[in-house]
Amino acid sequence: MKYARQCDITQEGMNEGWCWFDGAFYTKYEKDTARELHKTYDEEWGSHDWSDEDIIEFAYDQDVLYWTEWSEDDEDDGWFIVHKPQNTKQ
């Protein structure tokens, strides 16, 4: 399968997900997105007790990130194939 971006946390290919700072960082899963936001912004925002949904919504309102989907019709985007490494026993 071809992918438009690669998640910076899981290293998995992604065709939809969160784009941070206009493309400086990408996250595929909500749980990873929220965890990274808590790790980075809890002290600054006082968001220690916020739900995943609340911190993601606040980050969106602060122009930190947004949700997007990429289509193969987007000719300007580079597309690549992610190969999973095979488990090898030694």
C-alpha cells in the first residue's frame, strides 16, 4: 500500500492523521497524539487532567495541529511504501 506520510511515533505509513506545525510532525493515532500533547504541553497549558479529546481540541484551537486526509489525487505529495521489517531469530 502507498502512503502519503509516516507517523513520527509509530513509524507507520499514514493517509490520514494529525499534522503538527504545518508538517513538522505527524501522528496517526489519537492515543499517541494525546500522549505527545500531554508530554509536551501539560506544564504550559495546565492540561494534566484533560481527556484525550479535550487536549486535542485545545491544540487545534491553538494552531498546533489539525486532522487531515491525503488522497493519491494530490499530485504534489510524495507517496511511498512502508515495508515492515521481518522478525528474525538469531
